Amino acid sequence: MYQWMQKLQYWMMGRNGTDQLAIACMIAGLVLSVVAQLFFWPLIFVSYLLYIWMLFRVFSRNLAARQRENQAFLKVWRPVAGWFSFQRTKFRARKTYKYFKCPHCHLALRAPRGRGKIQVTCQRCHTEFIKRV
Ligand SMILES: [Zn+2]
């Protein structure tokens, strides 16, 4: 058992391994294969392509190129993940805080609920406005 793992470890030396983009390819491939079965079967080939690309990247020895790809992916993914995590935070705090945007600069703001009409000063642009919370 351990010998087998050591051999695998040795074989993986100098290779890219799983990174965030590989995991994303895996998940996208799985989702696509479900979508393909439900709606449009030729999409299954796209999911195969994603798996092949994922395996190619995991076993690739061109680390510089693979890291560039992963960084480019993270640049797109981080804001998306941030948006989702903000929605979750908002949902969890929905009973204690009211969330709204500054009418001038659209910065996301929050105030404790149940205080009636309050005057809000935006942290970023210092616009003052009245909000019912
Ligand atoms: Zn503002």
C-alpha cells in the first residue's frame, strides 16, 4: 500500500497536480454530463474534453504555463466566488441587518434593522441619505 503511494508520489514529482482550475474542470464536467443527459446529449463530448484537459493539466510538466492558466482562472473566479459569499452573508444576517446600496456610488452598505428612518452617510463618498431600516 505504502509502496504504491510512494511510487505514485515519485511519478507525480515535477508535475502540476490538482489546482483550482483542475477542480473547476472536474465540477464543470460533472455538471455538463448531467445537463447533457437531461437536455442535449452531444454536450457529453464537451464534458469529455474538460476531463481530458483536466488530466493533461494535472500530469503536465510545464509548470509555468499551467500556473499562468490557473492564475488567469482565479482572476475571473475570485470576484464570482466573492459575490456568492456576499449573498450568503447577506442571507444569514437578513434578520439583523438591512443591506442597501449608496444611491451615489453604489457601495454596499448595511444598518441594523428596526430603527425606523435613519440618516445614512456613505463610507466611501460621504453622501447622506435617509433610509428606512
Ligand atoms: Zn457612496
